[in-house]
Amino acid sequence: MDFYLGLAQVIGIHTLLGLSAWCVLHTGQVSIAQGAFFAIGAYVAGMLTSMWDWPLALALATGSVVAGAVAVAVGFPALRVKGLMLVVATTAFAEIVRLFFFNLKWRVETPNGLAGPDGSLGFGGIRYFPSNGWSTFDVNVLIWVLVAAVMLLLWALDRCRIGTIWRAVGEDELAAQSAGINLTAAKVSAFGIGGAIAGLGGGVFAHYATHIEHNNFSILLATFAIAYPILGGLKSLAGTLLAVILIQGVMLEGLRFIGEWRSLLFGVLIVVVMLVRPDGMLTRSLGLGGLFGSRSKVPEAGSASGQKGATGHA
């Protein structure tokens, strides 16, 4: 039972990571920086609880806000480019963050001894859960409450003006701009919200793992973040969850006995889904629109109704 509870924790944390990428992909941008925001949230939240004994809720919220603020700061210059150049720029940023934490040494004296990041040795002693008597089940409840809250938030955003603008920008930037949409504001808002969600997931991960290091936040993590919403489908939030279960639960854990062949199957899965279902595994056509599906496609630009839907629909 402990194995399945632990797996559920991993799936929940990676779902938060995938949802953070879902926001950015909705505007038609491909970012490799989600792992960096995940790392920022992990280190900030872990430092606050282990070094200064902050309450967990406040530490997680602070880590999320800091990651979101960094995402906004990075988003303004980074999102002036797009396509391959954006991928290169965000990859460079992710490596800068990873190497920053690789070299970060900041340890303070606490009642339980020295605590804090120790450079290449990593950051251990993040023991809020065991120190406060949290069971594996309790941690699972926290993680999935956060997942449900984030999914409901994104569901609400997708049905208000922000979601309409994101989809308009993602489908046709030129048409969206001609309809009066501020492209920079739209992209940066998605980047910032996605960064905050990634930071929240990172904060939970740090306390779940109790020990983190720079290698936890490699480019592979960002690749997973992008793969989840692409495989699941951008038209359904539940698709991201399904993709995480498939990749983390079935491929990485269920097929552990085949060793490194899992990496090959991961690549094959992406190719097959892109060929067979280019819109992802779940779409509104499957009848799962309801709570988790996106709204209908933005009307064609150039018509009065299309412009109204992109700029004035609440």
C-alpha cells in the first residue's frame, strides 16, 4: 500500500508540473523553463520551513509567488522571441537556475543543527512532514487537494476573458493582435501563472523528498512537463492528469523491469500520439468537456463575432 501511496504522490506533483506547462502551451509558446520555476519553489519553500521554521502553507505560498514573479520577470524579455529561439532562451535560463542552486551554500544554525543548501551536496533536512507527524496518507490528501484547486482555477480562467485571450494568441498571433489583444501581456500572464503553479509543485516536492539537489531539476524534468499536456491534449485539463498517470504510473513504474527501454517507449508514445491524435488523447469530442474541458475554439478572426469573442467576451 505504501508503494501505491508514494506513486500517487509522484503523480500528483507531476500533474502540477504538467498544468504549469499547460498554461504556456495554451498561448502557443514552448518553454523549457518550467523545471527552473519548479526548482525555485522547491528551494524557497524548503528553506523557509527548515531554516526559519515557517508554517508549511505560508512557505508553499511564498515559494509559488517567488517562482511566479521570476517567471514574469523572465517572460518579458524571453517572450519577445518565439519558436526555436524561445526554446533556446528558456533552456539557457533553466541551466542558469540549476547551476545557481548547484553553487548555493547557505546554512544557518537551528535547534536541530545546521540547515540549508550545501552546494553540490544538495539540500537535505527538509523534514516538515515527519517532524509534524504527517503520514503518507496525509501528504497525499494535501497534494491532491492542491491539484484539484489548481485544476478548478485553470478551468475558471479558461472560461473567462483570460482563457479566451490565451487561445486567441495561441491560434493566430497576428489575428489576435489585429483584434486589439496585447500579445506581451497575454504571454507573460500565462508564463507567470504557469511559473507560480510550477513553484507550488516544487515546494511540495521538496517536502515530499526531504532532500533535493540540482540534478532533480534537469532538462529532462522540463521535457516531461511539456509532454504531459501535449500527450493529454490542451483542450482538456483531465488529459494532463491522464498523461501523467500513463507516463509516471505505467511506463516509468509499471515497466521498470525493462530498464532503459522505457526511454525508447516514451519517444515512441509521443510519435504515435502525434500521428494518431495530434490534438492529444482527450478532447471535448470524448464527452469529457464538462468540468475539465476547454471552451470551444475561438471564432475565425476577421469576422465581427470573432473579434468580439477574442476581446470582449467575459
